[in-house]
Amino acid sequence: MLPLLNVADYARAARAKLSKEVCDYIEGGALDEITLRENTTSWERLKLYYHVLAGVGTRDTRTTVLGQKISMPIAISPTAFLKLICAEGEIAAARAAKAAGTLFVLSSLSNTAMELMLAEAASPRWFQLYMYKDREITFELVTRAEAAGAEAIVLTVDAPGLGARERDIRNSFTLPDGLAVENLAPLGKGTMPRVSGSGLAAYVRDNFKSNLSFDDLDWLCDCTRLPVVVKGVCRGDDARRAAEHGAKALIVSNHGGRQLDTAPATSEVLPHVVEAAGDLCEIYVDGGIRRGSDVLKAIALGARAVLVGRPILWGLCVAGEQGAVDVLEILRRELDEAMLLCGCTTLGDINRSLLAP
């Protein structure tokens, strides 16, 4: 077996191990998957105008998110149903974040209950939330997350319904026997229906609040003592309104290309969001980040940190917790190398001048 040198190597190795249904669920995007592809290629199109003779010594990749220290500006994005990938699922991902000294965000659609999960995660550990039609269910999730040790609530706002993921529809994707939406099981919402088409789409249609509004953000900020992070922002005007309504941080995201196809790539959106709201709150970004140089470009565009999803899944599939650790360390090493070659000693040295002659 050839050595696994980069994220793409892990992706190829994972695809060789996974069933078609699970692989399509992980890899797929909405409709023609244009945004899915653009998320990655848009980072590639950005060029680095590097400095020379900069006298760079040892690089420092440390930063903070909402005041909490992390060893590098690369965190684990919330992703659902990790036990489809490996037996330890979310616990393996949390332990990988702990080993790497970085942020872990737990999906509300996890196959492991948050009480078990967050106990395995080191600080910082955040909980991602969908707004359910039944506000009491949403409130119960927030209350439990606080009690379980979550340190922020990440509200996903780009999923009032599920984008048409045609791979999942063709495969009639649903959770296999023995797996459930564990956080919702005590609330009677832990089972995904078996239907013709996507069981996940049916679950979202039946349960998620489709008329999500800024009033819901106001309500969430009022009902939790934790900082609220808004995930799924695509526009500067929405970004500023979210910050004005109480969001302490924003994640520029298009749900990994899985919601509205032909939405712009996150690298294209990021500078507009930073310009509109960067004076009010912290800005993070996810979507298509596959190299450490992509991380450097994101920081140059104004992001404080990036989150990665599919690369962690590929690592978990190939080698469980250690595979996820290895993927994070690959990205850390590549970021360090990019900083050296661009003439940057600290993250503070990275700015937009690196992206223009």
C-alpha cells in the first residue's frame, strides 16, 4: 500500500472501503454538485504571492476561538452519523481533536448521545443545533448541551429543508438497523423513516423548522447562557444582521455543497462576510479545504479559523481515531510549510497582500 501523504490519499483509501450508499452520502452534494466542486477548486484558483528574505524561524500556528486556545486554526466541523464510518464514531473524532489540541463541534444528528460524547471531548467543545418545529425539543437539546459541558451552541441556518441530494435519493439512503439519531431518541425523534427516496430528507421535512427567522436567533440567544455561533452564512447583509442579533461568531458555509446548488464557493463569500461583520464578531469558514495552503488563504481572506468535515470522515474510515489525527496533522504540517514559504512567522503575519501582486 502506498503511503498516505495527503488528504486526497485518505479520500481514495476511504472510497475503496466504504459501501456505495455510505460513500455517496459522504461525497454527494445537491443536484448537479456544482457548488460541491467549486468549494475545492475556488481555493485552488487563489494564488499565493509569497515573500522572500523574510527571516522566518519557527512558526507559531496557535490561535483562539471565542477566547479559547487551540493549537492551530483548523477545527473539526459538525458532521452527522459518524458510526456509518467507524465503530467509535463521534467519540473517535472527539479524541482526535483532543490529541491535536483543537476545537471539536458535535452534530446534533450524531449516533452517540451528547452526554457520552462531550465527556470525551477536550475544551473547546461546541454543540451544533438544528431548530426543530417543536421549540420544546430545541430547548431541551440546548439545556442538555449546557449540562453536558458544551461551550457554545452552533446554530445551522442554511437547512430549513434539505437540498435535493440525488445520490441519496437513488440509494434510498437511511440509517441502518442499530443506528439512531441518539440525541433525539429520548424526545421521540431518533428514528429516520424508511421511504422511497432519501430518509434523511423525509426526517428533515417532518421535523426541522422551515420558516426559520431572526426571531429564532433572538430566542436562542435569550434561552442559553452559552455564546451562539451562526453557521451557514452566504451574504454580508445576513452576516451583519446575525451579529447584531447576538451571534458571537459566524461560519461561512454552504453545507459542503449539499443544500443550494450553484451557491457561491465559500472562498468567494468569505471576504464579503468579513467586510460586513468582521468588526462585530469572529468569522470562520468551511467548505472544500483540502490543503494547508487553503487554510493560509482562508486566514488571508479574514477567517480566524477553518473547519473541516469530509477529510475527517476519510481519516476515520481508513484508521479510526488515528486516521483523523493523521489528517489533522497533515493539514497542520502543510500550513506550517506554507507559512514558511510565504514568509510568515505567526498567523498575524498572514493577510490579503499574499493573494495579490
